[in-house]
Amino acid sequence: MSKLKVAIFGAAGYSGEELIRLLLRHPQVEIAAITSRQYDGQNIAAVFPRFAGTDLSFVKPDTDTIAANCDIAFLALPHGLASEFAIPLLEKGLTVIDISADFRLDDADTYKTYYNDQHPNPALLDEAVYGLPERYRDEIKSAKLIACPGCYPTSIILALSPILAAGLCESTGIIASSMSGVSGAGRSVSLPFLYAECNESVRPYKVVGHRHTPEIEQELAKAAGVENIIMNFIPHLVPITRGIHSSIYVDAKDLAIDAVAGALHSAYDNEPFVHVLNDGELADTKHVAMTNRCEIGFAYDPRTSKLILSSAIDNLTKGASGQAVQCLNIIHGFDETTALL
């Protein structure tokens, strides 16, 4: 049986590197093209020495040439730029799995508000499927355009959606406080992300108007069955390389802790990449590093009637490239865990 040929656009970034790491060990996949304008013509080992001995070199992102030799394209590109490539690739019959934010939001006006620009192709928003397998597996199976969730949203939506869907908490007053490793900022050099600036430092940023906020609100509203949700999302930068932890605070409705455990277990006991912890146990990024797993814990404070959810993922794997590979496996009928831990 011939292997599925894939292309990775924007392969020189952290998400691109993670895609290469995962797909090189995928038995049904051949990486046919990796693109980078900056490193065009250079062997992959010049940028990522860990892949020394791999017969891959960067090429320019020529959609005509690549589409003629590939079945599926991963877009690990900045927002706004992904659409430029998604459109011609879709027209040429490829399946597109996008790791950027271009197709995650249902509403083009919301995109403009948070990304300060017109959406490059609003018509495709109706076609795109939100690439969170635990919630949209059936839709992913037949999709041609996958919009992979953001890393922060993945950690929050997976933890809170079953609780909202079961009616165990209020859909108002939600607060999510999340911490991310520095790789979440990408591979470009920027002063706030230099070692000397990040080390021995924990700091919040974009506590009002973060671009992931509408994505989280959109998906939580769907889970709750309400028209909209307005919440506080407070991200922090912490001095680790990879990993996200989210603490989510919600007002419980006459809560029995067994009901929370039941909702989470019902949602995830048959999911290969979500692990529900025992009552009182809380998630730890160390447990999920370099994996496609999400770990979810919870606790209830009867003094405040607050349910506290604790969620951990690896931002580059379950929060980006691993989730993208999981979607590929679903689309092509491979075992969902292939190439993933």
C-alpha cells in the first residue's frame, strides 16, 4: 500500500518541527515537502540538527509543484498567511489541516475585532471543521479543511465542556487562568522571550482581549447550549520550554462531586488522549510533556461553591501538531494513536 504524501508549510517553526518529529515515525505517511522561504535549499539538519541523516530539504512554498506531489497539507503558518495557501491547495483537491487561527472562528467580524484585519476568506469559515477530535470526530472524518484549535483553548475546552454540557455549572462568571511555556510564542527572536527575560519570571500578559478568548467562548457556548458565553481568560508566561496548565473556576450548581467525575469519565473514558484524574488530584505539565495527552483534575470548594478544574497539555503536541496528526489519522481511517503517545 502506497504511503500518504504530506507537505508541511512553515516547517521551520516549532510547530513545523513537531510535525516533522511525529510524521517521520508514522508508518503510513511520507513527508514529501517541507517549506521555508528563509531556508530554501538547505537540508533539514542545518535548521534542526536532531534530524541529521534525514533526506529532507526545505523548498519554497510553491503550491502548484507541491500539490502535484502531495495528498494532504499541514499549514504551520502565521494567521493571515495560512489562507493564502489554503485556498489554492483546496482548489487542487488537497486536504488542508491548518494550525493557524485563520479558520477557527465562525464569525468574520469577530476575527476582525481580535486580529485587527479583515478575514482573508470568510466563505471558507462555513467549510472549516474545528479540529478537536474529542468533540468533532464525526465531522473531521469527511472534512477537507481542518481548523486545529489553539493551545490554550484546547486545555480549557476539553476540561470544561463536559461540565457545561451536563449543566453542572453556571455559564456566567467563568475564569480561566492559564500558564504557557515559552515555545508558545514561536521561534522568532523577540526581547520578552529571551532566556534572561523569561528565566526566574512568571508574568501575565494580554489579560484583556487575548486572541484566543473568542475561540474559547465560541466552543464553550456550543457545549453549554447557550447563545454566547463571556468569560475572563488570563494567560501567563512561565519559564518552561513546553507545556500549558489551565486552572478554570466556575460557579457550581448544587454540586455533587460524583457528578463532575461522572461527566468527565463519560466524555473521556473511551478517548485515547484524555486522562481524567481521581478526585482531588490535579494536572501536571510534566506528566504530558512530549505527548498528545490532556490530563484533567478537579476539586470543589464548598465555602465558595466553586468548582476548580485543572488541565495540562503539551502546547506543541496536543495543543498544535499532535492534534493535527490525530486529525489526519481520523480522516484517513488510521488507528487514531498512530505516531502519537
